[in-house]
Amino acid sequence: MLRDIEKAGYITPTPIQRLALPPALSGRDVIGCAQTGTGKTAAFVIPLIERLAGGQGTRALVLAPTRELAMQIQKTIELLGRSRGIGAALIVGGADMAQQERALRQQPDILVATPGRILDHMWRGTINLLRMAIFVMDEADRLLDMGFAPQINQILEALPEERQTLLFSATMPNDVASLAKASLDHPVRIDIAPSGTVAARAEQQVFLASREQKPSLLRSLLRKRQGPTLVFTRTKSRADRLGKSLLEDGVNAAILHGDRTMGQRREALEGFKRGRYQVLVATDIMARGIHVNGIAHVINYDLPNSPEDYVHRIGRTARVEAAGMASSFVTPEEGSQLRAIERLLGKAVPVAAN
């Protein structure tokens, strides 16, 4: 495991890893609350692999809010679990059901899944959760934000009472606290940062602009600051229009949102990671848990609907030890949203000159 950790590029454990690994490795239930970009995935993947190594059959379920995050978790498991003989099957919507059934018959050690597709398999009788020894909920606040509470409750009812449960979340609102109370047994709670904390190396700035000024302002920023850039829009249709407009202007851009096909989403994300695309235009599906190293600039073309989502978006840059820039376009109508963000952060965001 230590060799594989070193090969993966990990040198020093992050605070959430340092505090979560010992109780998780010992079999304790754990609640881990830490901001985006602090290494939460490895904090539960390493204990999963260590505790499952040497056994047989499917004994762990990891629940994630989006397909992209599930794919990222599966890749981390494959990267760190290969030497221990631990593998994972991806069980998400938008993928071929028959192919997933074939994967399940192979008895993978871990299932990495989105809630709806796990229920689909439960109803078809192709998954039995009573054998699960470990249950992980990643990005629990996002799972509830996306309306998955009923599905999570059904999954919890199908799991054995005797199990280890690990819950990781960027924030700890009341609904997540209630979920933790109902599903974990005397957990060790680890709080690394308050919910309004943004990575210290993320330099933030606000541009006051009208809707009509946003396109030219975006192009100006893309010319001035090189490097991989993630642009957030509030709606899928705006992401489509903006991405196509950038492509027409000769910008190497890709588009990622919930209405894209599984293949399109995978290609956009992998292309952005590998440098084929300079710009990725996305909705908030990208704000949680997607690990793309080296994002130089996050641009909020539209402010998010909630202050917490601002924190998650900004967390895409300045991950762990890296530096980064976060720019937000604010129209006159969005003044109240900016003030709510600043209240959460506990400070004003500097206004930049257009």
C-alpha cells in the first residue's frame, strides 16, 4: 500500500487523511467534514482497501452523488488497490445495465455507485446489500441537495445493521447531521475546516458587469491568464451556448452538464484532464469532488444559487498545495447573492477593474 501511495504521488497526508485513517482502519464509523480539495477520497479509499484485502466477494458500497465523482472514486480504488488485489465496479446511470450485471456476477470487492442505479439493481435482484461490511457516503451534503434522501433511506434499510459506515461531506447542515445520526454508530467526528473556508491559496476577485459585458470579459480573462480554466454557468442551456461560442472563437473548449450523454461527459472530463481542452464550461455537476490537478482559473460566469456552492466551485482550483485564481462575474441583480457569499466567507471579495 505504501508503495502504491508513493506511486500515486502522495507524499504527506493531508489533515483529513491524517485524522480519518486511524479510526477508519480500526473499523470505527467516521464522519469527515472538510472543504473540497483536501484529499477526502484517499481518506476512505485507503481504509477500504486495507480492510477488504484478503477477503472474497462484494463487501463494500461507496455512494456518490454524480457519475463523474463515482468514476473518479473507482479510478482511485484501482490505482491504490491493484497490488492488494482489490477492484471496484462502477454502477451508475446512463451506462449499459447488462454490462453492469456482468460486472456484478464477477463479485467485485467494492461497488461505486449513484443512488438511483443501485436501486434499479436491487429491484432487479442483481444486487444484495446484506453482505456489505462497509458503507461509504461521499459528498453527503450534495447527495441530499440533489434530492436523494428517499433513495438513501431505502439503501440504508437494505444494508446490514452490523457494518462500518464512513460519511464524508464538505459541509454539515442539519439534514446531513440527521442522516449521520440515523446511519452511524458512535462515530469519530473530524472537522477540518468550517463550511465557509476556501483554499487559502485561491486568490479571489469579483468583476462587476452587466449580462451584455460578460462574454467579452470572459474572452479578455482567457487571453490574460493561461492554463486550464473551468467556467461555471447556472444553467445547462447557457453552458451549451457559451461553449459553442468559445469554439467558434477558436478557443479549445468542452462542455459538461447533466444533459450530455455518458460518453460526452467522460470525453469532456478526460480531455480537460489530459490537456486536450483549455477550457471546460460546466454547470454545478463539476463543483463537487471532481479531481482535476492544475486548474489555474475558476470563473463564475454566473454566481451559484447558494453561497455553499460558491465554496465548492472555488475548491476546484488551489487544491491541496496548488495556487489558483477564482474570478466571479456579478451583475447588478446578483448583489444580494454576493453579499450572502461574503457573509459565509466572513470577508469581502475584492472588486477587480474591468
